[in-house]
Amino acid sequence: MNTYQNYDTIVIGGGPGGSTVATLVAEQGYRVLLLERETEPTFKIGESLIPATYWTFKRLGMLEKLRTSHFPQKYSVQFYSRSGKGSSPFYFFQTNPHESAVTWQVLRSEFDQMLLDNAEEKGVAVRRGVGVREVLFDGDTATGVLTQNADGTRETLNATVIVDSTGQRSLIGRQLKLNTIEPNLKMASLFTHYEGGHRDEGIDEGATLILHTEEKDSWFWSIPLPYNRTSIGVVGELDYLLQNRRDASGKLDTQKIFNEELMKCAPLQHRLEDAKQLFPIQTTKDFSYRASRIAGNNWVLVGDAFGFLDPVYSTGLFLALKSGEMAADVIVEAFQKDNFSETQLGSFGPAFVNGMEAFRKLVYAFYTKKFSFARFLSEYPEHQGGIVDILSGDVFRKDVTHIFPAMAEMCPFPPEMPLG
């Protein structure tokens, strides 16, 4: 086993959050190593961007690369009720006349690689095919990582700051037992891609669609992608979607479950009439959770390594990118101050959590069966802009909390989850 100490920062995980923090720290002249366990880009869901990602892409130097990509442009999100009736699209430019109101629907294998390539261009040392078995600590201070290469050899790599961007694997969170699952948001999803199918025209062609099934026991996403593909997934409570659908032998027929839910969603059936399913149904548990700490002495969590929020509003990529950006700023400041304490590295936590809380409340509203955006906006039309601001991701640039007292009259909100 070899031991090296060549880096100021080691980032574990090559997803969007990891690429972002690595790029922005390296740009300031620090030695950054990014470790990604997959040897090649892989398929992932979480394919829809929201407009506020624009500002992180601007800092990363990614805007022109995205503008010239083949990713469909996204101007809006549209909701379909249990009756099959579509709402008016929520166009992001309604509250934001800036070019940042237009974003993209991305194929994750290509998008993640674009971000990694950009990181390398900005000076990050990227190593693929290297898994991290554990983060090493001296007392409560992170000192490095124990890695395992594709050939089975192990290395100890040391750095001043360790960034955990391992997604739902949540390496440090599991090591330190930091994560708490939200009991009311234990969801599961079944998903695949289709080729062909109906899309709306003009600026509505790239819209994300959120479609309830007849009894609101589940909902579908429909996200248009390149190559005439559409990402289709259904989300519901774990017990409803999976646990109570096993046959007498205990087996789970995920294709049958997917088809049964699709039969309860007439607008989506219509859109997929001439479409071809491209691969077997895949399954994941969408348990919302949050870590009690976002940083410690010489370590930081970004993206899903800190917390995962239900996918209904496509917040995953945005929160990964934004937390990576905010973490990078406190890491650079830590080197400038020579202060790598939890207080310094976690100083972005309260602002980040406040932004997450805005999304979280909107998630709870969505899952309240008696709540509907149409009825809410009929009674409180003055809050249309606030809804669009949250769907756009403007939770860090604007105060969006003014909509929640009125919304609380129609749906119960959970207690907030402050950092410990």
C-alpha cells in the first residue's frame, strides 16, 4: 500500500457537484484530485435542469458548451391533474426576462462527462476507476482517503480538505451516521426511456411534464432528451408502488407495475402511443433524507451526499451544482485563512438549507392529495410569481417564503430540519 500527500483537496465522486467544487477550487490555484469509481460515463436519471443552474454554469465557463450542445431547451414545467387536464405551463420567463430563464434537458452520461472534461481543462487531476473505501480521520479531523484501484491495489491519499460528493452512497454520512430519512417521503420510482412519441410544439417541446395518475397515488415525469428520446418514470410511496405489488412467491414484476400505473394516466398514454420502450424498467428508492451536518473539520458534503429531496421539481442537479459552488467558496476561503474547522467549512450550510426548505415545502404541498396548484393560484393569484421563482430555482437569489403562509392553509408543512 502506498501513501501520497500531493493535494490540497480531494473530491470523491465525479458527478455534477463534485465536478463543480473541484473546478472552482482548482481555478484558484489549488491542487485538486477528483476520484470517480466508474471507468466510463454511465446512465443516470436526474436529467432535467432548472434555470438557476445558469449562474453556476457561468462561473464554470460551461454556458457556451451547453448552448452549442444538442440538449433540448427547457422553457417551462407543466402539471397534469388526476383528471388528465393540463395546467397552463409555468414559463420561467414570466418572472425572469433574462436569458437564464431558458435551460436544458440533459442526457446524464454526456452531461457529466462535459463537466469532468471542463474540470480537467481548469486544472483538476481526474482519476477514473478509483473507488474510495473510506475517509480517514485523526480524531474528528479528516486526513485522507483509502482507495482501491481497478486492479485491486490500495492507496492512502492525503489532502487538507476532503469533499464527499458520492451521491446517495453518502460515504461520510454513513461512516459518521449523520443521515435521517424523512418518514413521510419514502418514495420509489420505476423508469425507462422511450424513442418517439408525441411532443408539443415550439417552446413547449422541451417542457418537463408532471402527470398525476387518476387517484393521485402516483405521478409520472416526462422529460424530452436528445436522439428523439423521452425519459419516463413513475413515482409513488414505497409500499404502494412496490411492497404491496409482489406476487404470491414474493417476486416483483416491475414492467407490469409500470404498465398498470400508465393505464391510470391517459395524457401520457396518448403521448406514448407510437413510442418504443428502449430498455427494461429500472427501479430506485427515492427516500428523502438529510445529514445533520454539512461539514466537519477538514471535510465537506455536497449534493446528495448531504441530502436528497424528492425528484418532483427536478431539484437534484441544481442542488448538487449549487452546493458544489458554495462549498468551493468556503474551501478557498479556508485556505486563505488557514482555517479548516467545521465552523469555516460549514459556513454555507444555513443559507443552503434555507433554499432546500423552500423546495421541501413545495414537495409536501404536491403530495397533499387535496392540494392543487390550480386551486391555490385561483385563491391567491398574487403568488403565481413566487411559485415560478421556486420552480426556477431562485431560492438563493430571492425571498420566496412569502407564499408559504397562504399555502399552509391548504396543506400541512413538516417541521424544518435545521443543521445540528
